[in-house]
Amino acid sequence: MTIRQVLAAAFILAPQIAGAQDYPYQGIYALLSSDPWTCAFEFFIAAPDGSYDSYNLDRKKLTDDGTLAYVKTAKGKCEAEKIRGKTVLEACTYNSFSSDQPEGEPFYDVADFSDPANLKIAYFDDKAEHDSAVSGKILLPHTAPVAVPQCSEVTAAKLASVIVAGEAVLDPDYVSKYLSPVSDDPESAKFQAMAAGIFAKLK
């Protein structure tokens, strides 16, 4: 997985400006894919203060005995730098619990929240590009936006009993085998077929 993908995976949309109301798109969102079925395997939970936690389904436990167990794989926080209509420019931090990933590496983006159920995010190449946008010298990054659907089949109430409590450093080999994103996996069609059964267990 590339650094760009890692940083994209770390992004979650729930920033808060001091003195302002909470953002309208806090909640649970898909990771690295515009396909809602991937929410069965990985998602972010966004809090009103801009912090986020990312979770991945432990596929080994699912295969071994059918257990649903979502492991926290990363956390971070976004700060809203500027709001323009229905878009917000953000600066975010990312901390992974996998020991082979960078800790606290920042990333920058602009999010279109016109439709909170179907967000669009474009990533700035670096802080300088982000700062130019905040100052008004440029409007948007040149990168194409990424679609981020809300996970309508997954709710906090459903997840309460299947999220693994606590934070721990994860073995990178285990992460690669059993906790990695499924959207670009060679067996993604197999995982898509499994999604309906996983959603059924969450009801």
C-alpha cells in the first residue's frame, strides 16, 4: 500500500472549528473505496471534535469460527482551516497501530459535504499547496476527488459488541494478511460476496 493510500485511509471527515457547530457529516464512512459493501470490512468512526478511529475486520477470526471482531488500526484528528460554502479545507494527523507505518504524519485535503451521505475529498500534495488554497491563491488541488460513502448498513449501536476494546501495536505481517483493505485486494470479488452475510450479522 502506498503512502498516499495510507494517508487516504487515515482521513475521516469530522472536523470542528472552535465556537462553531459540529460538522454535519460525522459518523461512519467507508475506507479507500466508493463501494458501500467495503464497510463490512473497514470503516472510520468520526467524532464531532474532529478525531477519528479506523477499524478493520479481523478476517482470520471470521474465517476460523465466524467471529466478527473489528480492530482499531489507526487514529488521528482533523482541523478545519477554512470553510467555503459546502467545502472545508482540512489539515489532519494520522497515527497507525501497525509498527511499520509512519506515526503522526500530516496530510491535507478539501472535502465537499454538499451531500453528507456521499462525500467528495481531494488531497493536496503538501502543506504549501494547502496553505495556498487557504489564502485564496488557488481554489482546489489538482488531484481528482475521492468518493467517500457513508456506511448506512453499519451503526454505532450494531458495532458496540464487535469492536475490540483498547489500542495496541499490531504486528505488520498480521495486518497485511488479515487486516489490510479489501477494495484493491486480488480477491475483492470474494469479499464482496461475503459482505451481505456480515451485514446480516450486524443487524
